[in-house]
Amino acid sequence: MKSCEEMYQEVQSLIETDRQEDAIKALEKLLESYPEFAPAHYELGALYINRGHKTKALEHYHESINLEPLNAAFHKGLADYYYVELGNSDEATKLYHRVIEMDPNDITALMILGNLAVVEKRFDTARDFYQRVLDIEPWNHEAFSLLEKVDQREEQGGTKQLPEALYHQIQEL
């Protein structure tokens, strides 16, 4: 019988040559023999996404995290899945925060959290995340540009008044 690592190497070759169906079968076989091998669950989850099997993907992503709860990559993959595939920004945000707890210098997670904060119109929070990126990578042009846009948005927002306030001023005049 092949070792877990040998079987996993074969799966990687199948994935690299874009033989996804064969890779799925090989991962399922690997997991029959080694059900607690977290990277296989994670890879299988990713392959199931590509095949449109969202429920199976979610099961395997969760299992990879259950087996290796401190693996930031697994959390990030599940967060991406929640946001991109399921449109669940709340759950994605929670998972990206876990990634930051495990790796405070994860630029990708910090940028995504900043972007999610912008979508939710929490501009102070977005500014904090972009600034954290710049503290780690002062040369990060994307973070600098987004931080400038957040600042400009707030400057413009500060001069605009709500329609009710404008109406009240008109009535006084």
C-alpha cells in the first residue's frame, strides 16, 4: 500500500495536468485510507467547487479546518468560498478575522477585510485595515490608493448634508 504522501503527490500531478475528475477519485481513495489527512479534504473541497458541488465542497473545507484548526490557508479558502460562491460576507468576514488572528501580517486577508468594510460602508474600519497593510508593506500601491479613496470619500461625505437638513435650512430662509 502506498503512503499518504505518495498518494497525495500523485493527486498533485493530476491537478497540475488539469485532470480534475481523476484527482477527485484519487483524493476520495486517499481519504478512504487516510481520513484524517486535512490537505486532501481541502483539495477535494476546491475541486468540488470547480465541479459545482457546493455542499460537498463545504463539507470538505470544514473537515480540513476541524482536522487542522490552526491552518490559516484552510480558513482563508473557506472564507473565499463563503464570499465568492455563497455571497455570505458575514461568515467570510469572521473567517478572515480568524486568519488575521493566526497571521496578523496576512496582506491578502487585511486587504479583503478592508474591501468588505468599504462595501458595508464602515470606512473607519476599512482605513484601519489599509493602514495596517501599509505599516507592513509601505510600498503597497493598492492599499495606498484605496486608503486615499476612503479618505476622499469621507471628506466629500462630511460636506454633504442629508436631504432633511437641507430642507430644514430652506424652510428657515
